Amino acid sequence: MNSIYLTGTAGSGKSQLTSVLTNSFLEIDKEVIAVNLDPGVSNLPYSPDIDIRDFVNINEIMDKYNLGPNGAVILATDLIASKINDINDLIQSYNPDYVFFDTPGQIELFAFRSSGPFFVQNINDQGRVNIFLCDSTLVVKPENFISIALLSNSIKLQLKIPQICVLSKTDLIKDDNLLKWADDPTEIFNNLPKNGEIYDLTSRIANNLLEADLFDELIPVSSMNNQGIVEILALLSRILNRGD
């Protein structure tokens, strides 16, 4: 069994891509299940085979611990790790080839608190990979693009598993500059403001990322028209199955 995690900022399209990818695997006769790990989500574009909301109830946590919505989501996300044995047992009952984990919208709760990496490292699998979504509607400014590149590397550092980076919602892109940056990060210098503190900071960070080869390849993806899905499937096969 192989585990595939989808991470990214809130609203980056994790759940929609989970739906598209699970269907793509089903179409090639793979046994695949989807696991929702977001205890605060209200609607999903797919029917999860395993749903953390069956184990952790936000409203009950708010009432029991006298917490507001934000505090309840934090505690609920931490409680995911306590359900690892139950989730492992459920996954094994399906005996899948692949499991897609749709992670919480608040990426910092899953990746930067100890519960998220603990969960990733303690799922009973043979291979694992993370798909990090860069929201194209969020990274239209050069400084945002560089900030998300830093976040992407931070997630890789926290989860300690192979990572694929995608530029999501490309059907909404109205500026060709973003695709140029994704294809060649050095192009970003042509669009930085040429003076002031912001230029100094962003150019220094960009140069450091380039020198350390930390700008990951970005696959343009759209869950609406299936752009990039074939490329993701090929990369997943190469990482998890060595191309088989």
C-alpha cells in the first residue's frame, strides 16, 4: 500500500484534486480509497471512505472543553494522531493499492504540530509521497510566489517524505508571468519592484533558493479540465513504483 498526502494552504484545491486523482486511479483499475483528515470541513467533492469526522467532532470538542472554533480545530487536529490505530485498521480492511489523505485546510496545524508528522510516519504503508499545492490565485505577486516556495520546502522538512509540487487552479490564471516563474524561477527578477526593502528581501531570498536549488519543479494543474493530471500520475508511479 502507498500513501499519498495532499497539502497546501486553505482553499488551494486539495479536496478537488483528491477527487480527481482517486477517480483517475479507479479508471486504471487500481484499488484506491480517500481519507478525509480535515475535522472542520463541511462539504467535500468526494465521498471519503474514511472520515476523521466520524472520530472527532468539532462541536462536541467546543462544548466539552469550552473552546472557540479555532481552538477546537487545533485540538481536533491533534486528536487525529490518537486515532492512528483505528485508521490503520480501517485502511487495512479495504486492502487498497493507494490511499489519498486529504489533509486539514490549515496546513500549519498538520505539518508544524507534532501530530501531523507522527501520523505520516505511523501509517502502515510501503511508500509515501506528498503533493504540495501552490494556489495560483495566491502566488500572483512575486513576493507571494517566493513565500510559498519557502513554505513548500518547510513542509518537506517537516514531513520528511518525497514531494511533488503543483501549481493548482491554472484555469484561473490571467497573467502569463506566473507560468513563466513556474517554468523558470529566474524570470521572477524581471517582475520584482526595483527598489525598497521588499526588493532587497525578496531578491535575497530568491537568490538563496536558486543557489541551493530549492525551487521545486511546478506542474501546472487544473482539477476543472484535468490539466497536469497525467504528469502527476507519472511522477507518482516513478516515486512509488519506480516507474512500473
